[in-house]
Amino acid sequence: MAEPAPPIDQTTLRNPPNDTPDPPQALSKSAHKRLLKQQRLESKKAERKAAMKEQKQRESERKRREWEEKMKGLSEEEQSKVLEGRRLVRNERMAKRAEERGLKIERLARAKELGQKVVVDLDFSDLMTASEIHSLAQQIMYCYAVNGRTTSPAHLWLLGCKGEIGAQLQRLPGFDKWMIEKDDKSYIEVLQDQKENLVYLTADAEKELDELDPKSLYIIGGLVDRNRWKGITMKKANEQGIQTARLPIGSFLKMSSSQVLTVNQVFEILIKYLETKDWKTSFFQVIPPRKRSEAEVEEDGENEEQEGGHDQRKRICVEESSHDKESIPA
């Protein structure tokens, strides 16, 4: 005989469950302002990118027309000579690039054995927006390009390389062939046996760096927009029981705002110090004038020239990373 049906819950009939999702919580005033600012920045960035693309297309079209006009006025023999000269120039340029890549590979291979170890901590992806993660990936690309050009490269480690930041890095040209150490595990897992040599670089540290210790592994926090997360790297290092230190920026120049720098700026400062053994030179060559106080910029005397120099280094980084796509052995 069939079992009797369970009794109907009258409470459920009177108050049916509400499957409608809760409405999203309203943003605070400051959060709304940050969101609008971020949207404006992204919009301006997209406009600049479109304008640059259009300008590049116009320039390419102009050169093509000039080339066609030049070739029209030449005989077949003259055209043949021009084309041959162009091939020779291209071959020389390619040979020079190949030689430079070979030297770069030698330097990075030597750095793997003897270079200063620098770690980028990528365990902060869950605290950043998609655009901030993209920005971090670009900063890491600049780090690698700068490291490849210098005469005294560091040995770069990317740890916690997973999730969205891992996916962003995989999209960079030639990333799989970069001569670095990378792991999806955190630095505290990968370098547990060298914990006593770990030094987290944070502006909140009491200790100021005098020089770089070849035995130490210096950690840079891979976090964009740290103003939202003040003190987070210091707190993390203290909880893990590892050393902290800050760059001696205040001893050599005054900043116009906070001493928070981008990942690639911190990395390049370390690289410049390895080259020059001079903190002041390293700071003035890397930190953009807009981040320094007016007095410091005037004392430097090269405001506009240096600002252009930073933009030029940025362009070179993008170009070099694109070349790496061609051939860099692991």
C-alpha cells in the first residue's frame, strides 16, 4: 500500500519562499567617485589608443605613397638597386637584433646563477579590478624588458602566478620563453627553505636599506592602487615572520605625494642600483618628475627631458617584449 503523502506546511503556503535575489548594495559616496574616476581613465585610455592607431595607419599610408612615387620615377635597373639596398639594410638590422638577443640571453643566464634575486608577489589578484590586473601585467612586462637591457640583470621570480594575473601574463608576447622563475605557489611556499633571507620591500617598514645583500631575496608586492590597501604588505610580512625594509627615498629626494611606486619603478630602481651602487642616481633616473616635489624637479634641471625619457623607456619595453616573441630559449 502506498505511503500517505506528507502533511502540507501551512506556513509555507502563507509565506512562499522568495527566490528573487537581493538587490545589489548601493556604493558608498567615495566608492562611487572611485568607480567614476576609473571609468573616465579607461575611456581616455581607449581614446588615446584609438588616436595612436589612427596616426600609425596614416603614417604607414604616407610612407607607402612616398615609396610608390619614388619607384615610379626609376628605371627597372634603378628599382632593382634600390630594392637590393633595402634588403641589405633589413638584413643588417636583423643581424644586429639577433646579436643583441644573444648577448641578452647570456646576461640573463648568468643572472640566474649569480644575479640578485627579486621576487614579485602576485598573491593579491583578488584585491584588484580587471583593469588593475591588466596594468600589473604590463608593469611586469616592463620589468622583464628593463632587466634584459641592463648590464647587471637581476634574477626575476614571479610567484603566485595563477588566476587572472596568470592568464594576463600568458597573453604577453613570448611569456612562456622568458628567462625567469615562475610558479603558481606563493613565495612563502616556494622559498620556505630560504625564509631567513626573504626581505619584503614596503614603504611602511622601519628599516631602511643601505645596500642590497646578494644573499637576500627582495620581494615587491604585486598590487596596483595600494591606497585602498595601506599597510597590507607590511601586515603580511609580519604575519609570516619575514624581514621588511624600505628604499631610502627620503634620504635623497622629497616626493610630491606618497612614496608608493609601481612595481616596475621599484624593480628598475633596484636594477639601477646594481649598475651604479648609487641610490640617488637610481632614484633620479627612475622616479618621474611628476612624483617629486617642485624643488627636487628644479634642482634636477631636466624636467621635460626626463619625462620624455620615461615615456621613451616605456615604448622600448613594449618593443623589446614583442621581439622576445621571436626566439628566446627557456
